[in-house]
Amino acid sequence: MMEKRGVLKAAAVTVIIAAFFVFATACGGGKDYSLDEAGLAGKLLSEVNFDCELYQVHEEKVANFIDLEGAEKEIMYMGSGSFADSFGIFRLDSSDSAEGALETVNSYLADLQDSFKDYIPKEADKIQQATVLQKGRYVVFCITSDSEKASEIISDSFKEVKEEESGAGNEDGQEPEEQKNPAIESNAELKDFGNVVLIGDAAYELYSYSDKTAEKYASYINTAAEKLAGSADVYDVIIPLSSGITLPDNYYDKISSSNQKKAMESIVKKLSNNVKAVNMYDNLMKHRNEYIYFRTDHHWTALGAYYGYEEFCRAKGVLPITLDRHETVEFDGFLGSFYNDTNKSKVLEKNPDTIKAYYPISPDTSLVYTTTSGKSNSWDVIYDVSNYPAYAKYSTFIAGDNPYTVIKNDNLKDGSSCVVVKESFGNAFVPFLVDHYEKIYVVDYRYWQGNVVKLAKEKKVDDVIFLNNLSMIRSDYLTGRLGQVIE
């Protein structure tokens, strides 16, 4: 069932955004404060009414607007050039540096207000009511017409640190216990279909780790990183299979399948220091009792891909866009690859999957894919597949598997770009990247005939992101295909 999309507020975000003014306050004296910067950013985005969609400024580009000496952490969000709405959260190396940062922020905001006075006076008035606060090593500002709410959230986010609280651990001085992952149990009958097993109304692909193939795979990623050193950052996003995450706990000793956590750790160890490895195993395990993998298909759901995207954001040092900021659509009646692998199981047929997709928050995006024959077609990042046959509904994501795809986000004008090298697991992942890059070049190495390193240098991208599931990494054929687009 498809939900009707609402009209998103806001026009294009620009890095050329005018100036702000504000009355700034410093307080706290010699007191020390703590602040959850990411948590505060999330609360502002979810609880404050901004007049446009806000996008995170890449941390390395924050200095283009506010150049702070002694900055240890900088989070800044902006809207379109027609709106002054924005906020910044800065952690400095000392309270003295924070006092200097406060002056710099004030100067920036004053310039911004002067610019808005001439062509959008109401935005200049909004800036006048902005919140600016410095406590200890932190400086925060926020411009919104909902200034009272923003001020309340910002003030409440600061916690005074008392001397007895400065130590780590709990009351007995010990580190807190590691969070336990949710348990999954089942009493259903296990049916063996070779490389796939069926347990109740869910099927799982068995996995066998190959160290030789993993070594070859890692060597290709390392080669790409070496050739792109100083040009682009290389990320390797490794995706486990459902059999390593959502398989009922009491069935692990009943199947013949390698330990996927150990396999992922082994692969990561083979990667060079030039590669930023993204191992999402632990984050997926925390959510293993949620609908993060399909039951009738080998892929993860968009929710599972989102938890993987969270880990990528941690590795990149940006904040993930929370799920509640996305509009969604659902498509019922999906019967994927496991349905065929289990000889069209009647149990799966009676319990088809539902595909839930998350639209980018950016209202102005475009996608053009190129087929193996060289024909180009315009499409949507998330496409209405209501009338598609049951087996084809996963193609709602980025037009499915195509050799080459270009996605543009006209709401961003910061020049950010990346190359994504993927197989089909990447399809549900890429839509979450759309709000972070002005341009995304998507390559499916199974069908594309080009060279990733050459493409990355030609397009002058910031990042090259390899997205691969464990089943692919054990395949000599698929790792060989990957090597062809790198070497």
C-alpha cells in the first residue's frame, strides 16, 4: 500500500548562504559542562519547527562559514539560501577557546543579518531572535522562528559536571556491562534445501567462509585505496547475511554455516590502513528482532540498510538522518529469491514480505541509469512498484541493478560526490546516501565495464564506497568481476 507523499518544505540548500546576527551569551564561569552534541542535533532536527529542510555541512567545510581556532568537534546544519534557518554545535579545546569562538559566531551572525536585511527582511528578523549560548568548552547557536523551543532544548542539553562525576565507570568503579542482544527462539521445523534452510515462515542462506577468496577481495579494495590515496577516501562496507543475524539462536548448532562475525573481523584485518572499514555486525545484532531482513528473499530490508548506513555515518564522521525525517511507502506481496530456492514454499507464499522504502528528505533529486546496451533512462530514487510482479518489487530501490547510475541532489550545492561500487544489497542502502552528496555515481561491478579508480579521479569525488555482502565475498567469480573494475 502506498502512502501519499506530502510536500516537503524548503528549496535548494546552498553553501552560499548569507549572514546572521544574534545576542550571544556566555555563562558558567569556571564550571565544567558536558554536552551530547549528536543528541542535541537530533533533538533540534526532530523537535524544532524549521521553515526548510536542514542539511549537515560536511565538517571539513564548516570553516568556510565559521573558522574556529581550537575546534575539536563541529556540527553545522543549513537550509536553503532563501532561509536563515540553521544551527551550529561546537566543542572547543578549552573554555578560553570557546569564548573566542563565541565572538566569531557573533560576527558571523551579524554579517548574515546584514545580508538578509536587503532582500528578505523577515529572515533578518528571525536571526535577531536566534539563540546563542556558550557554556564551558561549548558554543551553540540556532536560528529558527521556533526560537523559544530551540532555546529550551539547548539549555536543557547542558549538564554540569561535578568533580565526583569526572571518573569513568559505575558506582563500584567497574565498566558498565555490555548490552546484550535480543534473543530469538523458534520451535518451527527446519527444512533443508541445500544452500538454503526454511525455519517456519522464514528462509536463510547458509554461508561458508573462504580465506583465500577473502584475501583476494581485500587485495582489490587495498589496491583501489592505494591508487586513490590523497584523492578520495575509500570505505569498505561489509554486509552480513540474515543467517548470521536473525536466525533463531537455537538453530545455529543445527546448520552448517560459518560464523559471520568472525568472518567479517577476518576480512577487516586484511584491509590496509588506507581503507576505512565499516563493520555493521554489532549494530545489526542490536536490532535483530526487528524486520531488518526479508523472510522470502536474501536481501536486507531498507530498515536493515538504515542500520548499516548508521555505521557508515559513524565511520565518515557525519550524523545519520533519523528515520522520522523520511516519508515512507510500502509495497505488499513481495516473494523473493528464497521463494524459488525453497521450491515455491506454500508457507512463504502465504506469508509474503512487505517492502518499506524511505524517500530522501531532499525534494529535488533525479536519477538516470544506463543499461548494458548503453541506453539511458530517467527514474525515481524510490519508484512505485505497486503493479510489479511479486518477484520484482525489490527494484523500487534506485531502479534495480544497472551497470551505471547517476543520482543528483539539487538541494545540495556543496560539490560533494561519491562513487558507490555495489551489488544488489547496495540498492536499499544508496537512497540514504542521497541527502549527503550532491552527486552519486553508482556502479554495479557485475555489469559495468569501466575502471573505478579512473572514474573517481575523473569526477573528482570525495569518497569511494564499496558495498558488498558476505556471500559475494566468498565467490571467486564475483570477486574476480570486482577486480576487473579496479585493476
